[in-house]
Amino acid sequence: MGKSVNVYMFGIVALVILILSADFVCYLTSGSSVSVLIVILAYVGLGTYLFYLACRSFLPADFTESGTKTFSVENAREEESLPDLWEMTLPFLYDAQYVESLIVFLRERGVGSVLDCACGTGFPSIQLKRAGFDVYCSDGSEEMIRRFRVNMKKTGLDIPNRVLRWHDLHKLEKRFDAVLCRGNSLIYLDSWLSNEPSATNFLSNAPVALRQMRGVLNARGFLYVDSISADEYQRGPSLVEEFGERIVNDLPMRLTWTVKHDWKQMNRIVRSARRIGEITFCHDYRGFLLKHEELQNMLSAAGFSRVRKIKLDGERAYDVYIAS
Ligand SMILES: C[S@@+](CC[C@H](N)C(=O)[O-])C[C@H]1O[C@@H](n2cnc3c(N)ncnc32)[C@H](O)[C@@H]1O
């Protein structure tokens, strides 16, 4: 049961109290039998509501018996938007060490300009801008960019940005020393919001997307792209990842991922369970089950001649590739 239902219940009780008080006054002044009936009905209504409240305090209302609330992307949006969900996940995946080592890595390679073409809500582009890089942000989702703009405003930084699918990167007039497609974004190609990845769509569109990323690189530029780790494949097809506890939005929160590799549908399903106190909120992220060899083949097909895997301190979740 959502916020709207609680508001609805509030409305009902307010109405009942209003009728009750108005009619009580009427009854006292006129004593008509209709007024008596309305007063009785109002009392019955109020009694029912109080009974409901009493039941609620004993039952885990809003939640199933196990205390787990599960929602799909559609009804998640009603309560917590996808940017909300993603921002609550980020503190579990990355810390200051990752940002530091990314900055060092980029500086060592003489990078000045960076395009984060899957910038999401702004991690780590905002930190990169603060560190002095000339950053441009784009993302295919209007919802994510809207949140990015809010986050950017809070920092007082000015980062050029636009809603742009990877297919349309050629519309950018600039060229960059580094293009980032990170946070395991590639596997969510055009399916981040719908949460319905299609293998056919991915296999035909990912090479085009990678070619577009290559197209906005300077002559000596490189693409930073990350994907499902080799370790995850070794531990799969079903594994549990405990991320421990963090303080998120002022609340102690625990995160557990149950990852499933569905080889039939070529889907990677991450059941993300956030536990706050006794309540667990679940959300499924579905992406394409991308193997490393396949990513490497796609990068070659997109025109990258040198592809290598790198290690970055603080990157615990994904494998990182540098393609040039
Ligand atoms: C897992 S989120 C990662 C966001 C960000 N990189 C981070 O680490 O916080 C994946 C992002 O890829 C974006 N995306 C998916 N398909 C895209 C496409 N075809 N073009 C541009 N962005 C896309 C989504 O909108 C989403 O913001």
C-alpha cells in the first residue's frame, strides 16, 4: 500500500469527523431522525477505521508476510524513482578510493577532456569536474539527466550535458581524450528504464553504440568501458553478493544482490535487496548477459585495435577495459 492510500484514508477519517461534528450540532438543535441516522453511520465509519488502525499495528501492512516489499520498475516509480534507487546503490558499489584511482589513471594518461556518455545521475563525472577535468555529460535517459542536473546545481559546478543516446553521439561537435561508459552501463543498452532487455536488440545495437563512442574520440583518445566481471561468471550462474551496511539518506541500510545468469534469455538479473530495519525493499535490474569475449569482439568490430583489461583500486564490481 502506497503513500496515496494513506492520504486517502486520512481523507476518509477527516470527512467522517466533519460529518459527525456537523450532524451532532444539527441533532442537538433539531433532533430529527435523519440526523440521528447520519450520526450512527458516521460512528460506524469511524469505528471501522479505528478497527483498521488497530489491525495495522499488529500486521505488517504494506508488506508481504516475510516483510519483503517487491516492486517492478513501474510501481517503483510511484514510490522511488529509478534515479533514487540507483543513487541509494552507488555508496555500496564505489567509494573515494575508486574516484581517486580513476583520477590518477586519467591524469597519468594526460587526459584533459572527458565524455561520460552514460553519466546517469552524475557519478563520477561531478567528482572529475571538481578535480579539474573538462567534462561533458550525456545519457539516453531524460529521468537520469534531470537528476544529474539537480546534483550538479547543488555543487555549483557547470558541466555541459544533454540527453543523448549512444547512437546519436555523432551529434556532439566536440572530440574527447577519454570516453567513459562505466557503471556496467553497456548491458543496459536502451533498456534501463523499461527493464526489458532484448538479446536481439543488444547484439545488433551494441556494436553501433561502440562505434559511435569511438567516433567522438581524439586521435590519441581511448574508451573506458566496464562489464560483468570474470569472477562473477566463475561464481555464477547464481550468486549472492553482500555489500554490508552504509548510512544512506541518514538511515543505516544493508544491501544484498542476488545475481542470476539466465543463459536462455541471455539476461543478467540482479535482485537488489535493501534492508532498512526489519523491512526489505527489492528491485530487479535486468541487463544483457555480456561475455568478455563478446565485448572484445564488438570492440574490434567497432574499429578499436588495442583492447586491454586494467585494474583500478576500489573497482570491486566490474572488469574495466581500455580500448583505443
Ligand atoms: C547502471 S546506470 C549507470 C550510470 C552511471 N554511469 C553510474 O555509474 O552511476 C546505466 C546508464 O546507462 C544509460 N543508458 C542505457 N542505454 C543507453 C543508451 N542507449 N544511450 C545512452 N545512455 C544509455 C542509462 O540511462 C543509465 O543512466
